[in-house]
Amino acid sequence: MENKMNLDQLCAEYGYRFAEEVSRADGFNAKKAEVLITKALGVLQEQGLYSFALFCKSRPSGERAGAEKIETLAKELLKELNLINDGDFLNELRKDNGLLTRLDDLMFAIQVLEKSLIYARFHAKAMKEAGEE
């Protein structure tokens, strides 16, 4: 493989972006971002990628702006890894030959997204501790 990617660096970059963008969404701060990121991570770990996508789509108005940032960045990350195309996130997952039909790619996507969200949670926690609320 000629073009090797440092996945940990990619996860760290996206983790930072998740924390920054969610904490700056309408009605959010670092504390609220940490809570929402933790919820999204829990859904991903316990229920899988499709449930994670549904979680992002189904947030009530108080969490919607942050959830939209999470969904947008998750989609961008999976696109950067050439795992999905540019369509609607849910459609990209469930379409014929979509990510949900390719087990190895699906497991890889979950691992990368999970690590990015773990980093994001710690970034948000650090921002909260630094008083960036």
C-alpha cells in the first residue's frame, strides 16, 4: 500500500473537530458537547453504526444542532476513508452494497468512529475543565 494513513492521527484530528464543532453549535458549550458525544458513543458501541446514524437524526430540538455536527463529521470521516459516498448518511449505510453489507468495512468504520468519539469526549472534557463553556 503506497499511501499509508496514520489512523490514530486521523482519529485525533476528527476527535478534536467533533469536540470543537459540537461545543460551538447553537445552544451548546463544552459540558453539553461532552454529554451528547458520550451518548452518541454509547449508542455506537452498544447498538452499532445504523443506530448511531438514527440517534443523530432523531435528537430533540435541544440537541439537534450538536447531533447534526456529529452526523456531518462522521459522514466526512467515513468518506475520507472511502467507506461511503456523498449521499444521505442513512441511505449510504443501507443501500445495496452499502457499508452495512460489507462486514470488514463496517467493523473498521465502527472502530475508527469509536476512537474519534472517545478522543472527542476527552477533548470536550478538557475544554470544560479549562473553562471554555
